[in-house]
Amino acid sequence: MDGSVTVITSPTVSVRVTSTVSDFEANRRFNRGVTIAEFKSKLELIVGTPAAYMDLELFSTSDKLLQKLDNNEALLGSYHITHIISAFIINVRKYLTFQFSYLSDSIRSFKKNFKLGRFNEENGAKQEEALAKKEEEEKVAAGSIAVGNRCKVEVAGQPTKIGTVMFVGTPDFKPGYWVGVKYDEPLGKNDGSVKGKRYFECEPKHGAFVKPLSVIVGDFPEEDFGLDEM
């Protein structure tokens, strides 16, 4: 025995990978012999960020910044990684501004080339025309409905409801013409008030507001459920 001490360093190092742009975290082991460029490529498969857009920083287990891993040709093991420290934090920064700008430009070009969205003037004009036509139809329909009328409400995907018209006009909670109805049964959504403003009186769950085109005025007597009969 000559009294010398041999220190055996593990060929791999345990790394805790985190990202500054998300709560992502993963623990992996990497070979100390890989270059930082190769290390980034391996991280790309883990975090999904292109290696070219990564900034790597090396932290101790106590979250103290040790140094930046900014030399792509250097070996991972050359960054004073010893067997004493078993975990490192790699902060991966995405260049979000660049990526977002690139993505936005790509989408904008795509829409422009295929005349989609705001780049389709003809389609936009047709949509405005259809909207104006629908609003005019709602206005005409509202003009034929009066407070006190018995009515039937038919909304797609919902059961037919019978009630009494309590309000006709343009409320504050939404644009356009609306009809306030007091249903005979508790099939509504409110008590005649919306967002703190009262438009008519009725019991809770008996009131609702629907578009005029969904309202059919007619002789719809209240149903007699025979509750007063013995």
C-alpha cells in the first residue's frame, strides 16, 4: 500500500431538467462525454424546444447558479461536474417572441394566399349582409309581439315551452331585440332580472329571454294539471 487514494468518477451524471416557461420537470442521466451541442439535442427530445433556441444554465442542488453552458463544443463533463453533486438544474428558455412572430407571419401569409378571414373581402361582405338581414328579421318579429301575449317558445335543442310575454325590446345585457317570457313551468333561467337589472316580475326559474324569431304568439292556455280536483 502506498497510501494513495483513487477517486472513481461516474461516466454519467444525474440531471434535473426544468424550464423557465412552464412547470415542466424531469430527471435524466446523461453521459459526461457528450458535447453541449449533443446535450441540447437530447434535451430537445425531452422538452420539445429546438436546440438552437436554448439557453442553458447550470445550478447546484441548492439552486445556486454555477455557470452558463454556452460553449457548444465543450464536453458536459468539463463543467466541473463531480461525483459529489448528483443533480443539476437546466433552465431551458424558449425564444417565445421570435417563435410567436414567426408563427403569426406564417398564419397571416397563409390566410392572405388563400383569402381567408379578413383577407376575404367578399366573404366578409356576405357575412355582414347576412347579419344585417337577420337583425332586420328579428326587429320585424319583435314588432308583432306584445307584452301580455300568450306564446310558445321553440329553441333548437330544447323542449317547447309555454308562457306569457313580459318584455319586448333591446335590453342592456346583450345587443339586439329580445323577448322576456314568464314560463308556466319552472323551465327558465331567472326571475325576470339579469345582471342586477329587473325587466319583469316572475318566480325564480320561470323567466327567460329569447330571440323574437323563437317566439310564436297564439292562443296557448295555461295547462290544467288537475291539482284542485279530488
